[in-house]
Amino acid sequence: MTTDTRTTTHTRTTTHTRTTTHAVMTTHAAVTARTRLTARTRPAGRTRSTATLTGAAAVGVALLLALAGCADDSGEAGSGAQDASGPASTSELSAEHNDADVQFAQMMIVHHRGAVEMAELAADRTETPEVLDLAERIAAAQGPEIDTMSSWLEAWDEEVPADDAMAGMDHGDMDHGSMPGMMTDEQMAQLEDAEGAAFDEAFLTMMIEHHQGAITMAQDEIDGGENPDAVALAETILEDQTAEISEMTALLG
């Protein structure tokens, strides 16, 4: 009986020690990875914040050691501690928005649809690979952005522009202060009728104007928006479309 008791105690102690050591090593690895990621991505001048994160992580390791020492064989104490320290939800932050965010999403959806419509015309009208490639990239980028902005409006309980919101509308007669860069019905008809080099020139010229309008709208959102996701998308639109304007200007010669 004495030998059996000693063997059982030794087995439990060894198992518990291995479990505790594995948990500590796993936590240490996670802390190390997070510290390295922070060092790579944190802007200059933020070393104090990085040090704070490292210190907090060290406290977390100490806490894990204490919990592991007190936990029974089932490990329930460690599981409870992990649940309590989970990351805070960001849904509340993402839901923050103002009128500028709503207007940006609603108008940019319609604006993007116009760009996608123009880009899709290139498939059977241009003979220039560079123009076709640009058109495909524009459609590939702006299509998903339309879906993203639509999901925001639904979450905010705001109206999503109908798919046919552009139909029958002469966008050139709209207030360019609110919807800049949109093509008129006459311009769209001209683009649809063009082919080859004539299409390339019309497409590039009109898309530059369209992009300039999108940049204006994006800057308005950056200046007045509240929702961090919407502002981030506006910054992306401004950066990407500014680069594409330079590309199209070069193609025009």
C-alpha cells in the first residue's frame, strides 16, 4: 500500500508539473510573439506603451503560475481564468456613427456602382491590356466595398440605396457638392458606343473625373466621420484612387 500510494502521488505530481510547465511555456511563447509583433508595428515614440504591454504580460504569467498551482486535476480553475480575461468586444465601438458616416456610405455605394458599371464596359470594347487590367482591378476592389458599406447601413438601421438607384437619373444634374464625379446619361451612352482607342480615351478621362469625385467624398468622411471603420475605408479609397489617377494619366500620355 505504501509503494502504491507513493507511485500514485508521484504520477499526479509529474502530470501536474508537466501541465503547468506546458501552460507557462505556451503563455511565454504567446507573450514573446506579441512583443515581437508590437516591436515591428508600433510607431516610433511608443516604446513606453510596449514596455507596459510586456510588464502586463509578465504579470499574466505570474497569475497563470499561481492558478496552476491551485488548480485541481480537472484544470477548471485555469479555464475560468481564461474566460474572464478574454478580449473586450469591439462591436460597440464599430456601431458608433454620425450623419456623415451614413451619407458617406449611401453616396459612395451609388458612386462605386457607377465606377463598376463603367469598368465592366471595358471587357469587350478595349484592345489595350493595361486599360482592361485597370478596369478589372477597379471592379474587383469596389464591388466588395459596396457590400461592406451596405452591411454597415443595415447594422445602423439606415436605408441601403436600391440596386437600380442610378437608373433613369441624370447624375450630371445632381448637386456636385454631394455627388461629385458622377457621369451624365449622355456620357455613359458615349462610353457604351465607343470602341478601341476611342473607348480608351473616353474611359480614362471619365474615370479620372469619377475618381476625383470619390476622393472629395472620402476626404469629407475623413474630416467629419465618426465610425472608425468608415473613416478607415475613406482613407483607403483616397490612397488607392489617387494612385489610379496617376496610372490613368500616364496611360493617356
